[in-house]
Amino acid sequence: MTSSKPSFKNVPPPAGKASVYARFIPREELGGFASWTPGALTENGEPIADRRKTVRPATAAAQAPAPAAAPDSAALQRAARQQGYQDGYRDGLVALEGFKQSFAMQTATQVAAVVRSTGEQLDVLQQEMAQALAGAAIELARQIVRSELEGRPELVATVATEALDTLLLSARHITLRLHPDDHALVAAGAADDLAARGARLIGDLNVTRGGCIVESDLGVIDASIEARWHRAAAALGQNVAWDVSSGQAATP
């Protein structure tokens, strides 16, 4: 069985309508046809329109940059607050350390100044106490000397004996000068010593009672009240002279 295809005749265009006929094809000349749509075109069995719909948007999406996400203001505030807290805490620690060092240095300086001032005040106080103690000792010694001179004038013989003993045995031409009121007391109390050394007594008003001056060819020994008092005061760190007129010690 064979199928027969319809045959069409080429119908000549109507006379006088060549321009209009050239734009249309008569139905009789058409075999099978269908309406054309843009998606009807295919390539390798795949509609070109469908491929463009699936490929081009993907390519465009890959090429176009992703829209930036809107910043979160709350997160930014929290981050800024946290950063500010950390910066403030760090700056506070630095300031605290600087204050501690400054305070320690200032305190050390003040303590050193207080210690130095206290030491200086203690030194002054010790000197004042020493001066006061020495003054009290001088006053006590003065009272004792005065009491001894008035109550026991015969002690001048002991002073003369001690002065003679200070001389070297080779000393010659020994003379003992003393106050005339002490002449008899020394002659009686130191007679043996005077004779042993061949010394002679001479009364001298310039010599204060209670003392004497020994002269020899080897030198002079001053055992006067003034000289002995000066040596005793100097041992106590004092420079106090004996007042000859009243028999009392006096500061020069």
C-alpha cells in the first residue's frame, strides 16, 4: 500500500497583482506547516530558547557581584562598646601603674626626708643633752672644789706632793710657789717630800689658794686651781674658766 502525497499546482499569480502576491504564499502551495515561535528553534535536539533561559541567567548571575549585606548597627555598637571598654581598661592599668610608681617615689622621698630630719634633730638633741650634762657636771665639780677649798684647805699639801712627784728625779733648783695662806699647810703636810727633793717654798699672792706652781731647771709644772680646772672642763668638752675673784667657775 502506498501513500500518495497531495500534489500542488503552481498557480500563476493573478495578473496585475504581482507586488501583493510576492509577499504571500498561497495555501495551496503549502504542505505541512506550523506556527513559528521563538522557542521552536532547536540545536542538537535542545530548544535554543530553553538553553538561553537556563544558561544565560546562570552566567549573568556568576558575573554580577553579590549585593553587599546591610551592616548590623546593633552588632557594630556592641563591637565599638567592647573595643572602648578594652581600650579604657588598658589605659586605666597604664595610668594606675604610673600613679603607683609616682606615689612610691614620692613616699620614698618623703620618708627619706623625715628620716634625715629626724636624724638631724636627734643629733642636735644629743648635743644639747651632752652640753647640759657637761654643764651639770661642771657645776657639780665647781661646788665640790669650792667645798674642798673651804672645808679642807690642808689638801693643798697633797696637790704639792703630786706636783713634785711629776718632776723627773734629775730636776734641780726646785721651787714651789703657793699662796701665803697655804705656806704653813704645805710645810707641815709635805715636809718629807720637800726635803727629799730639796725644794723650797715661796709665798706668791698671784697663786690662788688650793694650788701651786713648781719650777725647776727642767721646766714648770702648773698645778694651780685655774690650770687643773681648765683640764677637767676640757675633758668634759667645756671651755669654762675659773673665776679667781669669787673662787667660782665662769664662762669666758
